[in-house]
Amino acid sequence: MDTIRVAILGTSFGRAVHAPGFQRHPDFELVAIAGSDVERTRRAAAELGIVAHTDWRRMLDEVKPELVSIATPVHLHHPMTLAALDRGCHVLCEKPTALSRWQAAEMRDRAAAAGRVAGINHEFRFFPARACAVAMVRRGEIGTPRRGEILGRSPIWARPESRGMTWLSDRARGGGILGALGSHHTDCLRQFFGEAVRALASLRIDQPRRGVGAAAGIATADDACTVHYEFAGGATGLVDLYACAPYRWERFEIHGSEATLRWDETGYRLWRIVPGREAEEVAIPEAYALPRRDGDHPLLAPFEALIQRLGRALRGGPLLAPDFDDAVAVQSALDAARASSESGTVMRVEVPAPAPSG
């Protein structure tokens, strides 16, 4: 069976995670990579033994990949996805999906009309602790799910010199911690509680100065956020992120009527807590294990789990999840959170309906 030819757009996360993930999978052949920095793109292509391009549209026309993997700043996701779909390519897109739910919905509808597989890279779904927790909750092992809480601290912008001005600091290009990590965490809460229907949020910029000297700038995208979701079934969820801390720490808790499940940022250990007892570590089944190699990026193993499913979907197997329906749902929740922060009021989560077929 022929391999699936893949081109990557983006030379940062695309080089660090997407490229080795595809090169290790026997169903895929990585053939090209495109980036805006000429030397960086040439260096990445040389290391990978593939073709380099600095004009991504020209690359799509000349290389003619079957799958395009998009790992660029957010404002480019919408035009790149549409261009790839218009050329008959399947698409895997990084999160957050787009600048708005309307862009995300157009991406979803264009993929459906073209009959192409379209996936969103919520690879956090495949960390063993989370995958096991989802299965346990769906089997009723914590009773009725009532509440989810996700707290995150990271040193991305602890000081002005921690990280210079990039698209992550620019709201117009889709930057901000809500999109960067809050998109993953919103997707996490959806797996346990279904779709969010309302959001009350506060987005903040606590460390506005980015970089030093002549390259310094002022951020316009959030580095801290607190989002409270209400879900259709009555459960609630909290996402609280602060990217100006001097350390990294995350905790995930899913509370039910009978017990709580808890895991931390590594995603490889899970605890179950019942009233009146000490927390007990859960033995995670082998089915959720992720093979890890020394020196790998920490997100490479869950990304490999996602592209295993992508490969099967492209061969006519089970439909890929997470897909662009998930992408639109998450983007709609993020839009509601941003609107809530701006208005100071609770906002409904409004998900654009799919375009009529035909």
C-alpha cells in the first residue's frame, strides 16, 4: 500500500513534533516543509532530508501532497486550510483552530464539502491519565460528573526577557494563553461534560513588556485567564491559567458525586479520591500507554497516538477524532470567553450550524 505524502507548514512546532511524528509512522512519507524564515526552513529541511519552501502556496502546487499538516501562527490556519482543501488535500491543523468560530466553521464546512479528512491537533486527549479518566467517568466510576477544574502556571512571560515579541503576544495573530493552552483545556472539559452553553471569563495581560532593548514590545494578547463554563447537563468547569509564574505546574480534577479523579501536567499518573480516604493511584491499563524516547519533545508521544488514528481514517478506517466539529465547538467556547471578558457578563456559547450539504 502506498504511503501518504505529507507536507508541513511551520518550522517551529512543526519541526519539533509534527515532522518526527510523521517520519516514524510507516503510513506516511514526509516530503516537504514550508516556513517564513529562509535559513531556518532550509536547515530544517536538510535535517529531515526533504524539500524546503518559503512560499507555502507554491509548495502546495509543486509538491502536491495528499495531507497538509499546519503548525503556523493562528491567523494563517484559515487561509492555509482552505487552500489545502481546494487542492484536494486532507488537513491536520494545530489549535487554536482560527481567529473566530466563523473561520473555524468555514474550515469545517469546506472539508465536509470536499470529502476530505480534517483533524485538529488536540493531542492532549491521548495522555494516559486523561484517556483513562475519560473511560472511567463514562463507565460511571465517579458517579455523576459535576465539576471540572484545571489550574495551570507557567513561566512563559515571567519577566520581559523570558520571551520576546512573537505572534503569541499579538492578539491580531491569534496569540494569548487562552488559545495556546485554554483550547486544550476546553476540549478536555467537553470530553467529560459535553458542550459548554455559557461562559463567564476574565482575560488579562499581567506582564505586558516582551523582550529587551530595540526588539522590546508591548503585548496585546492575554497572559492570564480565568474561565467558568456551564455545561448543558448542569455541570460546571473552571480553567485558570497564569503564564507569568516563575515555575510550571498544572492540575486537573474531575469531581463526581462519588469520587474525584486527579492528574498533573505530565499526564502519565492518575489518582482517584473518595470521601474519607487518602488518594489512591489508579493502575492505568496498557491500552492507554504511550511509548516515549529519551530526548523527545514531551508532546511527541501523544501526537504519534493522534496520527495513528489519522492514518487509519485516511485508509478508510474509523472516523478521526478530534475533528473539525470538535474544532468549531472549542473555538465557539473560546469566542464566548473572550466576549464575556470584554463585556463583563455571562455569554452564551453559540456554535455555527454546519452548512447544508449539496
